Amino acid sequence: MIDKIIAALKAQPHAEPLTDQQQINREYRRWRLRMMYSMMIGYMTFYFVRKNFSMAMPSFLEQLHYTKTDLGLVLTGFSIIYGVGKFFNGVIADRANPRYFMAIGLLGSAIFNIFFGMSSGLIAFGCFWLLNAWFQSMGWVPCSRLLTHWYSPKELGTKWGICNTSAQFGGGGIMILSGFLITNYGWRSAFYVPGIIAVLVGLFLLNRLRDTPQSLGLPPVEEYRGEAHITDAHEDTAESMKEVLFKYVLTNKLVWYTSMASFFVYIVRIGVLDWAPTFLKESKGSSLAGAGLKVALFEVSGIFGQIAAGYISDRFFKGRRAPINVIYMCLLIFFMFYLWKLPLGNPILEGAVLATIGFLVYGPQMLVYVAAAEFASKKAAATATGMVGVFSYFGSAVCGLGTGLLVDKWGWDGGFMFFIAAAVFGTLMFTLTWKHRSPVLEKLHAKGR
């Protein structure tokens, strides 16, 4: 079955190579820009048909009389399907044309958002949202393939960080749009309108995206950027599923270390996102509106944190991702402790600390995907990032239940000890990859370039 799907979405073959260097340079500049803005618009729209659920939850509680447990089960199911789907769709994406793969994922999410908006029963809600989770898992893995083929190892951290900001823009944008729609037109409009937007953007992706540079007659990006004298002419596409899984991912200890690090990073990230408003209200005397504003600062500062982490790892650590991750994580441990022990009556300082935590947590959260893609090579970039996604969203699931149980039993002291312990273990996992980088960059470094 999977092979039939792959055959229908198979990667585009190499075109006749261009020979005029001026034309190659011109075409590369044009297509690299086009790939970047198309991926960003596309992935931002995935958030439009995903985070609208959170904004509609108060309406489900008030109008449909569901319990928090009911909705929590739907959210937990979404996280599990999304995480598992990232891995399986990553395997397919490494051998598929991302132009069609990403567009189909967005169109599928759009359809099930519209069906969700037409429903009211809990079983229908669960079914449609879990199906949405599977199509959502088709969003980032094709971006991983595109990023590793259109941007070279020396610049990949920076470019990945820029592209990844689409998650923050999409998450923030749908909060504003859904708030307006629900207030004026009811909760169903928060699924219909984003669904229609997603259909239009899905068609936009079909028009804008292409597969690898070689499919357009361009040389591999390492040759274009002068970062490698010898490249594998067939590196753009893995030959078999077995090769992807066993040769590049499942037997690659660096991918495992990175995935485990992401598990712990997500406990901290999701812990702050989900629990900071409650913590600030109960322990710091903040109003709910004030707590929401402070958590918004956490998200906004994350945009700058991930771009900075990508740039620093490219520019100063020559493609080694672990050193900046360890620096960020050590600072994160300090500021999580500081937030925990911050005295009452410091709302401005609370906001500043949360903004700093956002800056620090989103750097490693982004770079784990970059590192995994590089450790696995371009042949298996989507599969490797899919595996990281599985660990990430299992971390998210553990965070939700674990934090609730610990806070109920030991108060917020228990919750923060949990977050800080996760940050410590994440730091240790990053140190295991301290000396490693992309094989291409290792080759260049060995030559003293």
C-alpha cells in the first residue's frame, strides 16, 4: 500500500543539466527565494487548520456541554497520531515529490476542518480531528526535504530557523482570526474559513513548489555554493525504504541522541505553553489576561531565539549544532529556576523572564530537527525529522499528564522540578553530539576549508 502511494507521489527525475553558469546562478537565486516563501506560507497555513481547535474550546464547553476530559482526550489522541504520522510520512516524503506531498496534506486538513465544523457529536469530533492529525503530519516533513536540498549545510541552520518562524506566525495569526470569527459568527466559522484558506493555499503550493534542484536541471546546492567538490549525483532521493530506515536513521546513534534530546526539550516548551497561565494566576497573582500576554511574549521571542541559534551555529560553530544547544539549555535551566522562585509583585519581570525562556527554548527546539536531518543525510532528512517528531510529541503527551499529576500532589514545586530535570537531561543528550556535524561539513573541515 505504501509503495503504491509512493509511486503516485514519486520524486521528480533529474532534468537535462543546465550548462550556462550565469543562467544557473540566476535560476538558483529565483528558485531558492520561491521555495522559502512558499514553504513558509504553506506551513503557516497548516497552523490555521490546527490551532483553531484551542480557540474554539470554550465554545465547546459552554454550548455543547463537553467536559475538559472529553476535549483533553481529543487533544491527546491528536498528539499521538500527529507524532506517529510524522515518522511514517517522513519515510514516504524522502522518496516523494514535496510539491504534491505538502499540498495533499494541507488539502486533507482543510477538508476535515470543514467536516469538523459541520459536526457536533463527540465521536464525530474525535474522528475528524484525528484524521486531521494525520494530514497535519504531512506538513513539515516535505519542508525538511526541501530545506536540505535547496540550502547547503553552511547556511542550513539559519535558513531552517527563518522557515520555522512560520509556526509562530501561523499560531499567532489563527488566534487573532479565530477570536474575531467566533465572536462575530460562531465557533463553526473558525473551521470553515481557515478550511477555505487552506484549500486556496494548497493550490498555491501546487503552483509554486518544485522538487530538487536537479529536477530543474540545476546542480546540487553544495556545488552551486562551492561547499563540496564531489557530490553524490543520486543523493537527492533515497533508493529504498529499507535504506532510509536502517542505513541512515534507525542505526544512527546521533539521530537517537537528538530525538531523545527533543523529548526533554518539548516537556519544557509545552510545559510553559500549557501551564504558565495557570502558574502565573495561582502562584504569582497575575490576572488571566496578564498571564496570556506574558505567554504571548514567550512565543514572539521564540522567533528571534531560533533565528539566532541557527545563525550562531552556522557562523561561529561551523555547522555544529550541539554547542549552541548546550549553551541555550544551561541558560534555560537558570531562568526556569528564576521564574519558579521569583517573588510576587513583579509582573514586568515575569514577562521579561518568560520572553527569555521563549528565546532559549525555541533555539534547541528548532535545531534538533536541523541536526537530525544533517546526521541522516539528504537521503533520509524527512524520515529523521519525522523520528524526532515522534519523540517530541511523546514528550508533549508526558508533559500534559506528568505536570498535572505532580502539581496536584506536590504543588508548583513539583511541576518546576519536573521541567528543570527535563532541561538537565536534554542538555546531557545534546552533549553526546558535541563534536558532530553534517558529513559534507566534516569533509570540508578535514580539508581545512
